[in-house]
Amino acid sequence: MSKPDTRSSRTKLLLIFALFLAPPLSAWFAWQYMGTSGVDTTTNAGTLVTPARPLEVVGLQQVDGQPIGDRELRGHWTYVVFARGGCDERCEKQLYLTRQIRLAMNKDIPRVQRLLVLDAPPSKEVASQLSGAHEDLLLGVRGDDAAPLLQRFEGDGFSADGVQYFLVDPLGNLMMFYDLDVPAKGMIRDLQKLLKISQIG
């Protein structure tokens, strides 16, 4: 094999490695940036979940019975909202705010999605109202086997009882949570920063 052929093969091999390494490296960079000079020191809107928690997406299904798994969360920045007994006033407020934050991303809107997790199937009326007001919303109903997923949303200062907003990264990691009284502008700044510095999702 000639030297030019050898160089060409090595170049192709390096490019292949780069393609595989780009997503995790981008995620690592985002975490390092947000952890040292991002949310902690500038916006103070969200609280990082440290270390990030890989989610085990089990026990969730859509209203029509179709399962919700890892595939539905991968590749997007996902706001997760929990509600009990249907979507009450607090839930409606959370959905409105996350919808406005998503719309504020302009050209990056497709990179952001929202998941509402209910503890029981909603009535047809509630489901119709939610789909009408939030066309992009992924509506999930948790089953008895959803415990492994719910446990990932239980920790120091946060829980899956509807009193926080959660942000999941495009690799399926729970990375941040927000209290209900957080200013919308702060959440927008956090997300804009993540979208800017990350090449994933």
C-alpha cells in the first residue's frame, strides 16, 4: 500500500471516530459550561442535578395506549411536568409557561419538546382540551410499573409530585429542575445557552 493510501485510510478512520465522539463530547462540554460559568453564576434559574441521572423510561403510555420509551425523549431537550388527578390549575400554568419558553426559541423550536406525565388516564374532555391547547405536547400516563422512572425524579430538593419543572437532555439524562416560582426569563436564558453550546438535540 502506498503512503498516500495509508494517509487516506487514517484520515477516514479519524473522521469515523470523530462522528461517534461528537455527541458525547458536546454533552460533556455543555455540562462543564453550565456547571462552572452558566446557570450557577449567571442566571441562577435552574438547579443542576449532579450527577446527571440517566432515565429508565418504562411504565409510560400515551392516551391511545401506545408506549412511550427512550426513543421519544432522545434527540430533544424535554421539559417534563407531573400532575395528579388530571391537569389542574397548577398543571395548566406549567404547561402555559413551558409552551411560551419553547416558542421563545424561534428557529430552535423543533429541538424542544414537552412531556406531561399524569397518574391516571384523563377524561376524553380533558385529553381533548390538552391536545387543542398544546398541539406539540406528549401526553403520558404512568402505570404501576413506572416506579423505576419515577425514582429518577426523586432527590434532594425535587420530587415527581408536580411542584417542579424538569429538564431532560437529548441523551435521556435528567439534568436540571426548576421551582414553580422561577422567572420565565431565567428559564429562557438557561435553555438558549444550552441550545447554543450543544450540538446534540
